[in-house]
Amino acid sequence: MDIDRFQDVIARTYGERDAARGQAATVAWLCEELGELAQAVRKGTVDEQRHELSDVLAWLASLAHQLDLSLDDAAARYANGCPRCGTVPCGCP
């Protein structure tokens, strides 16, 4: 699934409910899911890691939708490698 389609599915599925909670609550949920991902990386199975990673992506997509921003546009910043030095791999000190 491409990133624009994913963001659209999340917006259609959860957009109204997440917007009613507001951006601050969405950021809080995103942070909670990031913590769960960190725990899964340390102690979880591959399936648990994949599950938590998908939750982080979903909350990030919801936040981007609420901010009226495109995750695809945001990801484009890294399209040519490091946005600071412009190389792959990064050559920054």
C-alpha cells in the first residue's frame, strides 16, 4: 500500500473520531503507541513489532490528516537521502 492511500484509508476510517478528540489527544495516542513499539522492539516478537509499528503509522497518518498535511510530501524530504548533506549514506559528521 502506498503512503497516500494509507493516509486516505486512515482518514476515512478514523478521521471524524480522531478530529473530535483533537490534535493534542492524537499526539498523546501517537506517543503512547511509540512507547508500545519501543517495548515490542526490546522484548516482543516480530508479529508484535509489526503490530505496534502499524499502530504508530496509523496515528501519524491521523495527525497528518488533522494538520492537513501529506505524509507523502513529508517523506519526499528524504527522497534523495539525507536532507542535510544530500548523500546516501549520510555523510554528515
